[in-house]
Amino acid sequence: MTGEYEHNLDTKGRLFIPARLRDELGDVFFVTLSMDKCLSAYSAESWQNFSDKVNAMPYVKQRKMRPLFAYAAKCELDKQGRVLLPQNLRDYAGLDKNVTVVGCNNHAEFWDSDAWKAVNVLETTPENIAAVMEELEF
């Protein structure tokens, strides 16, 4: 998934999902915590792949994944292309009004727009881009 999109949460906590990402996420997808202070959204297929990997882990390691499953929400798009984000997930990511939806390869991320701007400034330096390209051996 690719792209960066600015949207607003409505008063009920619904977020519009851009059409390009809706095509990749599908009508039903999963949203959970991220390593960053944002949310990650996975298509049903990607979520199943993730779940299968967790199931293959020893039980002791599976337990570390508990928060990702405890907070996970199965989300369905409404007819207007919106999804209701549960309050506990909005609280975790600090989502109140302005949300930036970011494509991130196999998933999308939902960021508080101000938090995204701060992270984006740090990540889009020429030095960081060069380091990423070197990591990928380009």
C-alpha cells in the first residue's frame, strides 16, 4: 500500500478510507496497535498470514503478541467508505480529529496528523533515505 491521505474522524469515531487503500484492504479488515504511536490496518489475508506466523511460534513467544490481538478490531466499511475505530484504539494512537492515513507496504497506518508530521520530518531526510536505500542494496 502506498500514499499519504489527510482525513478527519467524525464525531462518532469513523474514518474515511481512501478508495486506493479500500481496494487493497478490502471491505473487512483488521486494525490493531503498532510499534509506533499509530494504528496498523491489515487486509483479512495479511491478518491471516500474521496470525498463522504467531500460531507457529512457541507458546511463550505467542504470549508477547497478546496486546496485538486483545486490541485488534475487525472493521467493516460502511457505504460511504468509512470505518468505525473503537475508542480504545483511538486513545492508544491519540486520534481525535485530524488523521493521516499512510500506505506502508503490506498495511496502512492511521496517525494523528501532528504526530505524523513530526515523524515524517525525521524520516524524510536525504541521509535517512540513503540509509534505507543502502539497506535494500539499491
